[in-house]
Amino acid sequence: MNNKFWSYLWLILGAALFLCMGWRWNAPIAMWLAPIFMLRFVRTQKRWTTAFLAIPVMTLALFANVHGGWDFSIPAEIGVGLARATPILIAMYLDRYLSRRLPLALSTLVYPATYVILDWIVAFSPLGSNFSIAPTQFASLPLVQLASVTGIWGLTFVVSWLASVVNLAWEQRFDLKLVRGPVMLFTTVVCVSLVLAGLRLSNEPVAATVKVAGVTVEQSRNYWDEVIDLNTPQEQAHAYADEFAQLEEQLFSQSARAAQFGAKIIFWSEANAMLYPEDMDTFMARAQAFARDHQVYLAPSAVIFKYGQASADNKLWMITPTGQSAYEYTKTKSWYPTDSDGVIHFVDTPYGRIASVLCFDMDFPAFIQQAGRQSVDIMLVPAFDWQPIKPYHTEVGLFRAVENGFSVFRQVNSGTSMAVDYQGRVLTYQDFFTTSERIMLADLPTRGVRTLYSRWGDWFAYLMLLIMLGLLAFSTADRRGRQKT
């Protein structure tokens, strides 16, 4: 078989493995293997134009992965597939250009450092960190501990670094004498990271715990698609008044059950209550009375209609056992217009400092850093997903727990609800589609920890930027030196 056959085999195998890059399908081991074969394809092409075949092939694979997993049109899904493929391919093409111009050990840093930089930049876009390689590794608790120091970018780097090291060894026909340095450096970094992670995990949370309850009530229809998105006027919107009243009644009834189970903090999944603007005062009075009567912290989540507009206010409130409203929060990261102030509010309680955000907000590491800097202990996350992306979308946001040193409880309508401590240990788990009892209880530590990431933020991404600038400068200086001689 000729080299062209093997080259295209690496392309197809790499793309097939990238098909399992989170979202609809997630195979953690695939993300360690996929870049190896795709990078091999890009490096072995004699012409740049041939290497460009990776663009449509990767885009197709990542389009297939996202197709049907989000409320997007086909062209938008193709665009998302291309957006996901672009950072990986840019990093691989830059690796192709620089790797031959650098000493062996330095050459292995080009692809992982470049990909970390681009992946970090994408996390500030409307896509957030949903499509990073790092969240695919949620099941590996020791590796996840890296996030407490570097954010998810350290994990992204390690997974990507393997591809460069293996390709270097491949080009040297796996003669370990020739690649001993880079292989030992990679192995040492991974082993030290795992040892430190083991030490961190050996110190389990010792703080007292508080019983927290998440409440979900199934809705009879998709109110976003069938009502809100259709610019429904007031008179037509009120045709659903009985359904809304029934939802509200069930939510308070289930919350009362949660209080009987011993929950001291109770919250609802995202947009579970549907409210007309003129009913807000009555609703808030009822919620305040409930918190006071049951002596609990209650965080109801609701959508407030805007008549005649394809928009709504997606909110939650934190109400104390005295019946006072501690804060109101509007979803910040949303595909709909939002009037959020972009501030994560919190309340100090006998059970620690508690904050709340909504669903998609948790996919943005830089945004959630606010809570880490504020030394939040417990983060409540009402959410709303759909079946094709469970449990992956929940796992994406749970990395914020390890990064920032607080416990996270994500209660999800039409998805997977999970609660984790600040080390990422899963404390409780509930699948909306396999249970009819949708009250989820978890005993969460009342104290979190301060992490290096919560103090220093995205220092690792900046370090990768400095490394790449250094590699570019070294390569340029070395080439000019060779030309002079």
C-alpha cells in the first residue's frame, strides 16, 4: 500500500474519532487518539492544498456530532461544525509549519499551545466552552483536578500534547533514543499531575453539609417554541393561564415535600414556572410566604412573558427564611435578548455563601470566575436541556466547581441533573427521562476552598500565548541565522 493510502486512512480515522467529541456523543479516549491521526495526516502532506482536505472532513464530522443536539437550522449546524474544527486545524497547520524548524522538545509544544490559545478565545464567543476537548474528560476525576490550577486549559493542553509527542516519535520510527527527552518530559508532567491530583482527592471535604433540593415539574408543551417565539399577544397568551397555574401549584407542592425531607435550600429548574407580568406581585408574595413558613432558602426560577415579543425575562430569585428577597438574577448568557447586569449575586447564610446562575451561564469560565473571586461555597444552577445532549451539557458546567472551589447543584428540566462537590465528585444524579419523581436531594459541603485558578484566573492561557510568541521568535531567529551562514 502506498503512502497516499495511509495518509487518507489517518484522515478518515481522525475524523471518525472527532465524531465523539462531546455534545451528542462522548467517548473520552477518542479525544486522546483523534488529534494523533489528524495531525499525522496534516504533517505528511507534501502540499498545503492537500492538507486542506482536513477542513471539510473535520467540519462534516463535527456537524454530525452537533446535528439535532441544539435548536439550530442545518446551515447554522454546519457553521458550528466549522467553528469547532477551525481552532484544531489552525493549530495543526501552524504545527506543520513550525515543528520542522524547532528543536525536538520545543516542536511538541506548538500544537497544544496554539490550540489552548484558540480554545480559550472561543470560550469568550457565544459558544462558550461547550466544544472544548477538556469537558470530554469529566469522568476522569484525577485529570479533572488540573482545572483547580489551570482551568480547563491545562487539561486541554495535556490531551493535545500527547498528539505532538506521538507524532514526533512516529517520525523517528519510534526510536526512543531519539525522542527520549520529549517523551520523558511529557510522562513526567502527566505523572506529577496525577500524583498531586491524588493527594488533593485524598483530602475529602470535611465541612458540615446542608441538604439541598432541586425541583422539576414536567411541562405539557414547549412554551418557548409554541408561545414565546411566536410573538404571542396578551389575549392569546392568557389562553394558557390554567396550565401556568397548575405548574405553579405543582412546584410549590413539590417544594413543600422537599422541605419535609429536610431540605434547607430549595430551588427549581430553569423556566419551570411561567408567569404573566401582571401576576408577579402575587407570585412573589406566595414565594416569600413559603420560605418564611417552611424556614428555607427558596430560589424559584421562572419566565416572565413579554406580550407580542419573541422574548421573555428568564429569572430566578433568592428568598431567605425571613421572607426577604436576597437577590434577583436574570440569565446573562442567552440566545435571547437579556437585560442582565452581568453580576453574579450571592447571599451569606448559615450554610455558606450561596450564589445562582442559569443554565448556559455555566459554560463560560471567565464569567463564572466572579463567583470564585467572591469565595462562593455553593452554586445553584437551574437549567433546561433536551435529550440528545444529556448528560454532556451538564458535565461542561460542572468543571466550574473544580476551577473555583465551590459545590455545584444543577437541576435540569428535560436533561440530566447532577450535584458535585468542589473536587468534582458526583454526589447525586438524576435522569429526567427515566424517573417520574423529579425532586433531587444532595448533601453539599457548606464550605468551599480557594483555588489557584480562582485567584489567578486564566494565567495558563496567557502562559501558552507567551510560549507561542517565544517559539515563533526562536524559529524566525534560527532561520535568519541559517540564511546568513
